Amino acid sequence: MVEPSLIACCSNALTAQHYRRFQHPHQSRCQNPQKSDMATMPKAGSLSAPKACLFDLDGLLLDTEPLQAEAWKAAAACFNGSLTPQQLQQLKGRRRDDNANLVCSWLQQSVSAEQLLTAREPIAKRLVASALAVPGAESLIRFCRSQHLPMALVTSSKEASLLYKISGHPWLDLIQSRVLGDDPELRAGKPAPDPYLLATQRLGVLPRECWVFEDSEAGCQSALEAGCLVWQLVPPPSETALSQNAFVETDGLHHSRLTRITNLAEAERQLCKSLSTND
């Protein structure tokens, strides 16, 4: 067991000064895309309107990823370990237990996943409870509801974790269906296709009829293998790149059904456009 004093030490060492937040200007519905988005936008009229929209949670609707990373770093530090940015990137979008096993394999000393999670959970719970909504997230969900589009939340979070994450965001209750990391019907988590296949089955739609909104590579891979059309939220290009009229594409997956966007307002515009085109 991990000593309570050690957990407290790790937790108290954290500060909130360096948490990253998505900083995108608010944009109204159905406007033209920003210049930085043009390189990845599908051609007008090329997309069929979805019959359902499926949403990831962490990093997509709620800005929890920096907080989750801090919790993993603090937990590893309890056992004299340190995690690199590359290692933290590998943890995005996956189930907590899968991540715990992965982090344990990186530590120099022998630590069980249970020990690591015992150290991490109180830290993560305190941090993630303060997570803000990603700009444009609430508007996108309310727009889908106004269009009577079936929605599902497809997250690697377990039910207990989900409840304290969303407690300050009642608009998330507009999403009718949920597939969670500890769902009894789920055989494998992201990046396996199982979570999105299960979500489409519950909504009674085909994967190819669904739009998925994700941020992590593991989540995108899961949705693509399920057969969905995927919108990946990525950080915007640097100011230097914009000043040179260049778009810096994020390294990662490349697929004909994957489109990258830098803000959720663009996702709402594309959704609005597809629905208007298919009227």
C-alpha cells in the first residue's frame, strides 16, 4: 500500500499554473472556415449528413488532458519515476487500467497497477473536478440536440470518474447514450474499434452513418477501424506558421475518413453545412 503521507506529498506538489487550455476565438454558426482549417476541410457538398454523432470526452468536450497528464506524472513521481512528453502522449484516450499497466512498465522499480492507481486517484479526482469545457463544446452538443441528432458519449473513463468530471457541466446530460471504459458489454477499449461499434449498435445506426469527434490518436484509430467518419481536434498551428500562411499538420494518422480541425466551432459549421445540403 502507498503511505497516505506520500500521496499527500505528491498531491500538494502540484500547481495549476501551467495547465494548457484550448484558446480559440468564438465563431458563429455556419460561417466560412478559418484560414488555418482550410487545408483539411472536405470539399463543399462532399459529406453526407450523419444519422448520429459520437463524442469523446477528455480533451474533446472537457479540457482534462493536461490535468490527467499531471496526475500520471505525480503518481509516477511517488515511485521515483518521471514520464516524458512522448510517454504522456501515449496515454491519451486509453482506459485508466491499460494506462496504469503501461506506466508501471516504464518505472524502474517494481510497482503494481493497483499501487500506482492508489497514489494517482485522489490527485486526479481533485484536478479533473476543476476541468473547463473546451470552447465550442456546449454549443456543438446543443446544436446536435436542436437538430434531433442521436448522440453518444464514447469515453475511456469509468463511471465513477465520469460522474465527478461532468458534475459541473449539466449540458452533457443532453447526450442520450454512453459507452464507458468499464461498460460490462465492452470487450476492449480504444484503440480497438469496440467502443464505437458498441455505441452505433445502441443507437441503431451503421458506423458509416456516424460522425465521430475525437482528439487522441487512440480514439481516432478506434473510430476509423469501426468504420466511422472522424473529425480530430488538434492544437492550432503556431503564430509563426500562420504568419507564413503555412499549415503545420499534426503527425499521426492519415485516412480518407479523417479530417483535422483546430476548433469545435468549425465542427459545428461543417455539421450545419451537411444538414443544409441534405435537406
